Amino acid sequence: MHVTPSGLSVPGTSRRTLLRGMGGAAALGAGIPLLSACGGSGTAADPKTVTVGSNASDAVPKKAFADIYAAFTKDSGLKVDVNTKDHNTFQEQINSYLQGTPDDVFHWFAGYRMQFFAAKGLATPIDDVWKSIEGNFPDAMKKLSKGEDGKYYFVPLYTYPWALFYRKSVFQEKGYEVPTTWDQLVALCKQMQKDGLVPIAFGDKDAWPAMGTFDQLNFRANGYDFHVELMAGKASWTDAKVRKVFDLWTEILPYHQDGAVGRTWQDAAQTLASKKAGMYLLGTFVGQQFTNEADREDLDFFAFPEIDPAYGQDTVEAPTDGFMLSKAKKNHEGAVKLLEYLGTPAAEEIYLKSDPNVVAASTKADTSSYSALQKKAYEMISGAKSLTQFMDRDSRPDFTSTVMQPALQKFIRDPKQVDSILSSIERQKKTIFASS
Amino acid sequence: MTNADTTIEKSGNPEEAAVPPPGSAHVPAKKVPQGHKRLLTKRDRLTLSLMAGLPTILHIALVWVTALASILLAFTTWDGIGFASITWVGLDNFKELFTNNPQFWPAVEHNVVWFVVLILIPTPLGLFLAVQLDKNIRFSRVYQTAFFLPVVLSMAVIGFVWQLVYNPDTGLINSLIGANEPGKYIDWIGDPDLNLWAILIAASWRHTGYMMILYLAGLKGVDPALREASALDGAGEWQTFKNVVFPTLRPTNTIVLVVTIIEALRAFDLVFVFNKGAEGTELLSILVTNNIIGESSRIGYGSAIAVVLLVISLAVIIPYLIATFRKERRA
């Protein structure tokens, strides 16, 4: 130890040592993340293993995917290492996940949400995979799987349509007919109200179900192309076409279950299950709320009625889930093999065995084991001229979550304010779509 | 301290040692090197640098660097993907926030309402309960536990529980008053005229217990002699409380004020679980989260909201610190 004659210099030394210590500790602190970052990307990949990032955290789909991967391993000899995260967490962390050290293959959605990561260079094009699976899919699915640059980035696995659900027994008992035009729908709503039913069950506490209603009204009244333009931020929200959608909505809003903003979709589904409501606009996953087998068989649906004859019922909202290839893949060859397998009817059939609420994305998959509801959903989707994904999958998530969700909740509560709501949406949209 | 010890040994008289003799000023100066040598061995210095250095580094990295980064990011737009995509936009985020965001001003208002309600309702109620429990009534411990229990629960749990109570279809309240029929719905969760108050009841339910414990601790510190004296002077119970006990609770009141301001500014979890900050319950903290976390990744814009929250916090903290320091200087 440094002994000085002057008492004052001793604290000086110790201060310096302290600083040195701090510097060292700082270097140490800074070094740890750097080292781990290097370690992450630098590890040699095992050519026999493909890693998969999964959001299938619920027991049923988790098991279904495990079955698919087991079948793949049997087929190819490649091991699949699955990294499952909670569904919502996976979605919320997707940005940092894809920038860090993502798995080779990851679960994701078709539509804008897929194209966004493709355009950011966080996904790898998979035209090579599609060479072998192209024949398995209809044109609408092919369109959904391409990025803005025209290359393939996505392998679809399953899909499900949005439609108006009802109970066959209720319609039979009261002598209701399935409406095919707007006027018939309005007349049916009036009749149901007279009969003491809630015409259309509705719960928008989670803020996304209202987006489904908007989508249906929009592409029925204005067509698929306008839906795409509007979602891409090109068309204006103050356009007369958009205003028309909200006018139509205002017309049927009184027939929706009131107090919707405080009700979850599950509770709304219960009103349909308990025969208190006549219809419910939702995806086929509404079936999850029908736990009783007899109720389940009583459940049926029809496509949202025609509004403008020019567009008829040619568009179906069918959110599609599938897989993408990350940019930091460690085992490209193995990942391609896995994606090729996931694009086969065999993989889809394994998945569908466990989840009866969805249908296969491929037209080649065996439909003989489908339930009546699945068969109908399948026909609806394969007969569609255009498929949409859902507002929050077809548009920027920052726009839909921070602007559209609160705006639609506001409209549902107070439809008279539609003009100020729409001009506010348009103003906010401009800044969001102008950035990046 | 070593110096003091040696002085005591030498003089053998503690009273003298307490006041060092005027001539002794040189003596410690000679002994300083020796003393420090003994105080700070190599190992001591290492320990000291680790103990002082690591927290300092963590503090700087986790508090100052992040706060400054967030202030800087408030003047940019960034989608969170790669540092190259950060673009400087000047005051645009703030302009957008103040003029275009329909949720911003309601959020500021709700944070203020939150504070005012917490100060006006649960705080006096907590004080009242504390005063009652301080009287050593029977089962005092049981009451204390019962009132304090909500404070132990996490806010998320409280939000979940109350959300079940307020559920429009199956909730306790609507079922009891028969408001769960079509046409008669009372939408506690979705109606913007009701939902903030519904949540504030839940928040107050918890805050009352918190305030009660703080005041109870304060009351235990009140000198019983004071009460006795005021009783001898013929003061009634209310007069004693108003003129004698309450003024001595001043330090507790300061803590209560600070705690309540913090609670009002950081209010988040309860509302997020309750209805995700839908219309009527927007809060600044929820706007920050909605913009930054999740897929939306409007990091620049979210940071701008966070900066507004920071400025509001500073506007509250700085006068408080100035007052405290002034008091210390006077003392």
C-alpha cells in the first residue's frame, strides 16, 4: 500500500482506487451483455436440429404442434427444438425477438404484419420452399404469403372465417330465415327485438371485436380493393365511403347488445349460447365457448349479407396463421425442410385433429373428418374471391392499437360523434403513416 | 472513531473527551495517516469501491441513462428496429400529442382526478380508522388486519377482483340491483361517465388501508403526555385531536402527501387489468405502455408522453425538495 507523508493524499489515492474500481466494474458490466450477444450469434448450429419459436402456449394447440414436429422428425431425422412463449407475450416481444437471436422458424400471421417484418429485413424469403408446396394452396393463400416485393415469406397452416353465428334451433323455432341482403338483416333484427331477443350479441371490452364488424361492413359496401387501400393508409378516413360504413353501422347499432364496451367476447358468446341473443358476428373460435356437445351441434353461421350488389359476398375475412423463416437462421437447410413439411396437407391434418374450430389453409388437406361447421367454413373460404386478414393484421399495428381501437369504442358508445371521430382518426393516421 | 477512543483512554474522563480541548487540534492531524491506514486496507478499499461503485453504476445506467435516453427519444420517431431507423423530428411528437391525440388531455385530467380523490376520500377515512384503532378498542388487531389486507394484494389482483364485481352481465352489483337485463344495463366498466369512479372506488378501498397504517404509526408516536395535558385543560376529544394530535402528525402528513402523489402518477396496473384504459379511464402511464410496449412500437411518441409524465413528477417533487432543504438549513 502506498504510504504518503501527507494525510491528505491518502484519501486521494483511495478516491482514485475507487474510481478505478468503478471503471473496472463499468467495463465488466458493459462487457457482459456484449459477450453474451457474441455468444448468441456465434454458436455453431447443430445441423441435425431446427429451432422453432412458438406462440402456441395453450395446451391444445401446443400438443397439436408437438405432434406435427414428432411426425416431421420421424420423416426427416431432424430434431425440432421448440421454444414456446405465452401467446400475448410472444406478440408483444416480437420486435426485439426478431432482432436478437430468434429461432430458425417462428409462428406468425399472414397479412401486413408479415409483410412488415419482411420489408424490415427480419425475415428470409422462402421462394425455394414454395417451389415444392405451391400446388397445395389456392391462389388466395399464395397472395397472402407474399411480401411487398413479390417474394414468398410465409407458409400458411390454418385459417378460420368471420361470419354471423346463430343457433339453428332458435331460427327454426321462431321461423327466421337466413338474411342475404342488408334489408333482410335489418328486418330480422327488428323481428328478433320484438321477440325479446338481443338481435346481435356484442362485447368490445378487448377492443378488437368492433374491428371485425367494421371490416365486414366496409368490404361489403366498398369492396376488397377499398379495404386494402384504407388499411394501407392510402384512402382517407374522411372519405364519403368510410362515412357510409359508419352510417350503416349506426343503423344496426341499436340492435347490438348494449353495454358492449364493458363486456368481453366470451361473455357475449355466452348470451348466444344461452339463446338470449339471436346472432353474433365473430370468428369460428366462438365455438370454444360452446362447451356442451349438443349446443355445439346447434351452432351454425352464415356470411355477412350483401350490401352493394357490385361486391356481393365475394370477400371473406379469414385470418391465417402459419410460419416464417427468421433472418438469423442457424440451420437454413433444416429450416427449409421443416417449412416444406409444414406446407403439406399431412401436417395440416395432424393439427386439425386437435382444433376443430379452424380449417386447413391447403386445398389438398383431407376434409372427410371435418365437422359440418368446418366443411361450411372451408367452402366459404375456398369460394371467396378475396381474403382479408382482419383490421389489425392488414394494417399497421401501431395505428390499429393506439388509434382505431379507442376510436371504435367511442363510436359504439356514442355514434352521433362519428364526424369528429373520423376526422381525428384521419389526422392521427397521417402522422403515423408518415413516420418510417 | 479511533481518535476519540485514544482521547478517552488518555484523559480517562468521558466528559472532557466529549468537548475536545482547544489545543488538541494538532494531535489528530498527526494521527490521521495511521488511522486511515488502519481504516482502509486494500481489501477495505475494494469492498468500498464495490459497495459504492456498483450501486452507482447501476443507478446511473438504470435511472439516469434511461431517463436521458427517453428524453432524447421523445424528439425522434423510432419503430424499435435497428438504431439506423431513429429519425430526429424535433417537437413534432409533442405537437401531435397536445393537438391531435384525443386521449392525451383526458389522461392528464384523470391522473389529477385520481390524486384529488385519493386525498379527499381514502386519506381522511384512513386517518379516521387509525384514530379509532388507536383507542385500543377490542379486536383492534383484527380490524387492522382486515383494513390492511387490500394493501397486501397486488394491484393486478385488485383490478381482477373488482372487474368481476362490476361485470355488466354476471357481476355482483348488476345482479343484485337487476341491471343485467337488456335495456337496463349499467356499464360500470365501459361507460366513460362511470368507469373512472368505479375504478377509484377500488383504488380507494386499497388506499384507505395504506393510509390507516401510516397514520396509525404516526399516532403511536404522539406523546401521551400531550393528550393528558389537553384533557386537563378541559379540551374535548375533537378539540384535542384538532389542536394537539393532528399538528404533531405533520411528518406523517408529509409522507401521506408524497405517497398519494406517487400513487396518482404511477396508477396503472389496476386500470390496465380493469379495462385496459378504455375511454373514460385513460391514464398517462397507460398511454406510454400502449405506444411503446407491444407491436405498436411508437417509441419516440411514447417517450414524449413519458417525458410529460416526468415533467409533472418534477413539478411536484422540486417544490417539495426545496421546502425540505430550506427547513433543514433553518434547523
